[in-house]
Amino acid sequence: EVQLVESGGALVQPGGSLKLSCVISGLTFSGGPMNWVRQAPGKGLEWVSHIDSSRTTYADSVKGRFTTSRDTARNSLYLQMHSLRVEDTAVYYCVTDNHWAFDYWGQGTLVTVSS
Amino acid sequence: QSALTQPPFASGSPGQSVTISCTGTTSNHVSWYQQHPGEAPKLMIFDVTERPSGVPDRFSGSKSGSTASLTVSGLQAEDEAIYYCTSSAGDFIWVFGGGTKLTVL
């Protein structure tokens, strides 16, 4: 059974930093494409970032502030977030990527940016 | 990275069919997701028409020009949810639609 477990969500002040983690189990993770998708409270889904064996891409809304990385030995995906804004408040989902679709989702971790 | 356009609401009675549109898709990598309150989204359709294992064949996808569609046939109470479309926008970038809340009357 594929499981993705996010952690690291917290309350942080505007301008602050936070690092999210996602541990993946139940599939061959090494080099496989992964994504972060977020959902602001009561709002729709927003793709945030993609990583695979040769590239990392970002939505315009987070480019230059967020960095996605991975540790294949630990079966883990990370999202380092800097210069956080109120509008970054959301549940952040770790998501696998297959056939250009998001097939497995974690339960999400809540990031709240507020003073 | 312009968002895709979906109608905010759709509805149908049990047993009926409902179609939800998604305008602005520029690739054939279109997928659809179902989200119940408090839950993570679930993949229902990928590559416009393909169903993952375990998704009922009541769910089907299509595309004409830049508009993709999700059709739910034989509506059931458990189909009541928010449905999102997404499409590749090129260069490993994705955009989502705003979501359609499907109500089963």
C-alpha cells in the first residue's frame, strides 16, 4: 500500500521560513516524479512544485521563495519555504506523479502564515 | 500559468448523468479529481479518458478542442463532492481548474 505522510506544518509569521517533509512508502521512490500541491482554506487546489530525476519546477507564485528537494535514501521529499506570505496559508499535499496525473496523495499538513 | 475554467456548481438527481466542463486545456494530459469534505483529492481520470484501477466506469472523460469534460453517469449519493480538473501547461508545470461542486439532489 502506498503511503505518503507529510509533516512540518505550523503557524509562522509573515516573512518567516518553514520546511515541510514527506515520507513515502509502498512504492519505488528513487527518481520517481513527485509534486507539492496546496489548498488554501475553503479554496481550490494549486500546483506548487514538481521534482524528478532531472528537473525541479515551480509555480510562479512561489518561484524564488520555495525549494523542493528529495533524499532517495530516506524515501523523503522536502519543501523549504522562505519569505512566507499570508497567502501561502494552506494545506500542503505531497503527491506522486504518473502519466502526468497526481495519483497518490498524502493527508496534508497545514501551514498558517499569520502575525 | 492561467487557471482552467470550471462551472462552480453542477447538480443532478440519482440515476441521472451530469457533465462538468473544463475550459482552457492546452494538452492531452488532462486529469480529474474528486474531493470529499475533509479528505485528500482522489484521481478519477487521467490522460483525458483513462480511469485508474478501482474507479467506477460511471466516470468518463472526453475532450474537444480546448475543453475537457467529466461525465458522471448513474449518479449516486456518494458522488456528491467537489471535482477539479488539471492539465499540463508545458515544461512540467500544471494548472488546476477552480473546482465544481456536484450536488446529488
